[in-house]
Amino acid sequence: MAFLQLLLITILMMGLVFAGFGIKMILKKDYVFKKQCSTIDPKTGKRMGCVCGSSGACHNKK
């Protein structure tokens, strides 16, 4: 019974989050999700930019 209550609360909260995103997109004119990289070097704490794995910066190959 406790599992069912927890599952119901989780589904309800996820629904509220998705509804919030939808409302935000509708109410804000020209809203765009920005592509951001938040990779931080764990040793120094400095931002590294976008990286693929541990090999450094990503390059799109065509």
C-alpha cells in the first residue's frame, strides 16, 4: 500500500513539472530552450565547456 501511495505521489509531481514547463512555454513569448553545457572539472572546479567523455571538446564530423 505504501508503494502505491509513493508511486501516485511521484506521478502527480512529475505531472506538475511537465505542466509547469508547458505553461511556461505558452505564457512566455518567443520562449526557447537554450543549449547549455555545465561540465565542471572536478579537480579544479572550473567550467570546461562542452566535452564528449574525457577526451576534450566535441567536434561535429560530417
